[in-house]
Amino acid sequence: MYGQSIENSYKLLAGEATFEQLLMCICYLVIDEDQEFPEDKLPVFFIEPGKKPELDEIDEMMRYFENQEDYEKCQYLKEFKLKL
């Protein structure tokens, strides 16, 4: 769930999705009665939507993506941080 919260917040910061789009995706999931809701689809956010991110929050997101070896996202966050 931690990773999903960072991914969701990144999508908002990078303009890849709006809050409404992220919630809409959840509305169209079909889950069988005997299954639990998939944790990786929960509408969780590392940074509260609409809130200005703190520098340490951006640093934490960068560490997460660095561990995932997703360096393009790290680069975007580095540039985003400079604009704050």
C-alpha cells in the first residue's frame, strides 16, 4: 500500500492523472464476491491531493523510485523539487 500511495501521488504531481481519474478507475473494477479488493488499487496517497508537497516528501518519493530503479521518475521529482 505504501508503494501504491507514492505511485498515486506521483501521477497527480506529474499530471499523468487527475484525482477524479484515479477514483474513476476504481469504480470500474469488477471483484468477485469471494475476493478482497486488490490492495494495489486502493485510492491512497502519500501526499494529500491538493496539498503543496513538502521537500522531505519529495525526497522520500525519490528514494522509493530509486529503489524501484525508476530513474525517469526520480529525475522528474528532482526537477519538480527545484521549482518548489
